[in-house]
Amino acid sequence: MCGKDSSHDYSTLVTALSRTMVFKQDSHPRYEGPVALKVAAKSGSDDRGMHPSLHEAGVYKLICPHPSIPDYVDCVEDWFDTERFLAEEERRGEQRLPVLVTQFVKAVALDRFLCSVRVIRWSVVIHIANQLVEVLKHINSKGVVYRDLKLPNVIIGAGGNVWLVDYASSMIVGGEEPSSGVTSHMRPPESFEFPDHQSGEQISQAQLSFMADFWVFGAFLLEILSGRPYLGSFDVRSSHLTQNQLEEKVLEGVSVIRDRYKGAYYNRRFNKSFPCNAKTLWDALTGLLIKLLRRNPKERLGHDGGWYAVKQQPFFKYTLCDLTVPFPLDYEDEIEELMAGF
């Protein structure tokens, strides 16, 4: 427990970050099964604005239920010993803080999983990409922009099931800007400057906002397949790159991906309309990434047609056969080992 007046069990630590901690609690009166307790520091010393946990709870209420989103359970204030936060400036003794309670999912974050297996098998990446398209489509349909798609926020469990977690940075269209910012290198150019348009052309703020998720999806694909940080380096803020520089980064990344996945050669014709071999596969991936990583959101894939337009891209057509490949048994064992104790 954390303090004599605490109403939650903080004995099983799952994740410890500078300003956020996540715990597992085996039972909860409002949920059948174990729950996760997320405790975050206040937004700032002046305490202005909505606490990130309250904002995140509001997002969960909008987007749940969905098979790739943990169930929302509750968000209530509780006493918490802030000395447990890693950031020294957040250590202020026991305080009453909102505790976000959600379904506990026995799954491992992709950044940790990638460190363990080094190269995630091709068919598994394709499964992950398809599941993410579906959950992002659902989130956007509820008027929410996820914005912070990155390896630590995607968790994978038994059978290859994928969940998207951490909605503190998500934006409710028409609502206030969340106090928790998006990882700087993940932010699309329109987050910093409004793109140029021809006279008389307008983009609604809502549509402009949603396009951020198509950008980060492209960034995510490039990172999970290449095994490198977004567009090659955390030191390079992608919003400062020209379109030509972005395309050069994509070509560089696909070259790395080809070396990592030399066995992913499609020399069979599984669909008469979409014959595919190695060259057409990598060309299709290159085209998909370049279309997603367009500086101007009006030119970005998804602006016309949304996530349906993404799924209709040749790359997803060429990889349909990978969706029939079972989740590897050794990956089941790896996840079980990484989550031992939980």
C-alpha cells in the first residue's frame, strides 16, 4: 500500500517513468479481473488546467469498448506517495492524485519486445500494422486524435493481440489541448506551422488534427520495420525536414528494412490482380511511407478516404497472405517470460 489512507494496492509495480507509475491490482469491485492503476504527477506547479489522468479518463470514456483498447474502469482520487516518482522535482510527499483504473492486459510493450527478439518477424509486423489501422480508425471515428503512436505505447500479448495504451496526449477534437505533450520527434509539421494552401482552399481544424495520426502511423511503420528511431535519429526533428529530405529518409529506411527482412520475398501470385515479388513489395512499402509522411496534411494519404484509403494501398494488398500465418509459439513463450511475475 502507499500510505495508511490509500484505497488501492500499490505493491506490484509494472512501469516506472519520471512522472508516471503503473501498478497491477489483482481485483477491483467494479471489474472482473485484474486492473492497472496509473498515477501521474500534476501538470505543473501552478496546478492550472486539467490533470492528465482526468483528461485520459475522458478519452477512455469516448473510445471504449474496443478489443485493442483496455477497458476503462474508474478514475478516483487517492493518497499516493510522490517520493516514488523518478523525477526529483515531482517528489512532494503524500498527495491526493487522480488514479486512472483500467483493465490490466498481460502484454509487453513493443520497444521491450523488440530489444528481446531484435527483429520482429515479418508476418507479426503485418498483423500489428493491420490491427493498428483498425484501432486508429475507431479512435478517430469517436472524435479523438491519438497523436502519440510509438513503440512503448503499443503492447502485444498472447496470440499476437495488440493493444494501444496511454491516451494522456490524445486530443478530443473541439476540446482543450492536453497538458501532456506529444513526443517531439513524432509531431507532424502542422503541429508547428499551418501549411501553405492555394488561395480559397481551407482545411477544417478537425480534419487537420486527424491527419496527425496518419503521419505517426507512417513513422511507426518505418521504426518497427527498420529497428531505428523515427526517421533515423531522435536528434532530427522531422517537422524541420523538407519533403525531399523526408523521402530520402524513407528510401534510407527501406534499404535497412530490405536487409533485415531478406526472407520476405513474394515470388508467388496469390491474387491475379496483385502479382507481387520482392521488388514490387519494397516499392509498395516505399510508396506507402512517402504518402503517409507528406508535410502538407492535405496531400497526405488518408486526407481523402481516411483509413480505408490506407488499407487499399498495394502494400496491404500484397501482404494479405501474411494475415493467415499463426502467431509464433516461441513468441508466446517470450511474452510469457517478459511478463513473468504479472
